[in-house]
Amino acid sequence: MLIYIGNLAMVEFRYVGVSPCIHAVRVELTVSIYIHQHCPRLDIISMHTRVWYHGANTARQIGETFAPLSVYNAIEVDISSMHGILRLAHGPKARTVDTTLANFLDIVKTVPTEYTIKFDFKDEVSIRTGIPLIKQAQLDTIATQHTLVANVDTIPGPGGVSHVIMNSTEFINLIRQELPSYLISIGMTTGWHVKTLFFSHAYTAHHIDKLMELDNCTFAMRMVILSQTNPAVLDRISGADFLVWGERGVFETMWLRNGRQFNIDEDLGRVGVWLLITYTWVVLWAIIIIGVLCYVTTRILWSRHPADAGLPDSCNYSEIPAAGESRFKREGVY
């Protein structure tokens, strides 16, 4: 029996046989996973050169990133406008907010080691007021040659909200005018969807069409969704620069290791809630399928040998009393 897992792979449950021994029914199953041959191969050009701290928005996280013996050499900060002040936070509901954008820019000026620094804008106010502040800091003129990146989600993506804070063209033109030395990263709004459980929560041809309209940009792609996307759809932007982010699990790792089609920079974390739900769902279905196969096989076996069910071969059937007959009556005791 073949079960297809979206566009990524298929699982085969193969019935091998049943032991002839009635007392110990043994069902053998072979499980195989086949990766589609046309699964995209990626050239992971930055795996060993960039180690990201994603969402380093607190003073502790920033200090850990820029520490002398830090394992990180790339940092992403989220910029949100809160009560008229630009702060490092993923949004107004962030639990810990203790650093402003101005404070962060002052810290960056003192960092002696080269870093990749990504500014992820979370609302239109942060874009309108944050870009002049970043421009004023003149990070591209200091002695330390940092790689500077400006990012915003300008395209409604899989499971994401339809409202975006700014369209792609306007943001690109604004960055190229005000921060011409900065790299531009374009992302999509994304969110969890029940399709994830069936490995079909993917970027569509419509999403890729939107990316194809953009020139000289890096595309910020969510790894969990990217790994479930039809390779034929992604072939249309072969050779593009991807900054993949989010959780990284088994299928995501296989997707990354089997490709030479894109220029990839990895900003990935460990398995989180999203993938835990998905993997739990897959395991439950595997248990159900194996259980059903075992049950059906057992029923077929017992239907073929109803008279022998539960009785050893050495039984003397003549010594078994008939229905309603006691052993004492049969032996003439009364």
C-alpha cells in the first residue's frame, strides 16, 4: 500500500507474510520511504559561514550574539513601533521589550567583528520612521564592514494574513533610495494550516509569480512550507537567493541536503510546536494503518481455521465432554 506525503515523499506499507503458527500470529510489515527523484537539490553556500540568532530582540540576546566568543556571526532583529517609539520586538504582544532601535544601532557601531545584520520591519510606521534613523546611523560607513539587510513581508503567503504593511515595489524603491548599500529581503506572511498535517501546506504558483516580478532581492522562505512545495513550482525561480527560516526537522534536512538549485542561507532553529504536531500526526496515522493491517490479517487467518482456533494439535478430542454432559456422568459415577 502506498501513501503519498504531499509533494515530498511517499511511504510504502508492504505485507510480507503471516506465520503458520496459530498460537503466535506474526505479521511482518516493511516500511519504506521514497524521496521523489525531482526533489530540488540545493547548494548550501552559507551553512558554514553564517550562524544566525533569529529574533534577537532583547539586551541579553544582543549581548550573547556580539560577545567576543560568540558562535553567531549573523543577527536578525524585529522593529516595531510601540507608543511612538521604535523598539526591538516581534509585535506589541512581545513579553520582553527592553531595547530600542536607537540603542541597538549604537551597539552595532562598537562591534569590531563583521556581522550580517538583518532589520525585519513589522509595521508601516517602523518602516517610515526606522529607515531615516538607520540611514542616520551610517552603519555602512564604519570601519567594520557589516553585511546589512532590510526585510519586510510584502506578499500574502500560505496561511498568512492577507493584509501586508507595504507592497513590494514601494519597499524596494524606498530601500534603494535611502539605503542603497543594503541588501533587500522580501518575505511572505505565513501561518499554520491543517494542510501541514498532510504535507501539502506549500507555496503555490501564484506566490512564485509574485517573487518572479522582483529583481535583485533575496527571498525569505519559511522552511516548513518550502519543504512541502512542489519542486516543479520552485523550478521557475531556479538560481534565486533564499534566506530560509523557521523550524528544521527530518524532511527539512533532507530537502536541504538534496539540492543544488538555489543559493541558500539558513536561519533555522530546532524542532518546535509546528513540527511536533505534524510528526505526532504522522506517527498516529502509521500506528492506525499498521493496527488495521494486523487486525485484517488476523481475521483472515482465523476464518480459514475456525475449528482449530485456540486448540493445540495434541488435544484428544474424544476426551472433551459434549455440550451439557458432565465428566462424572460420562464416567458412570452416577
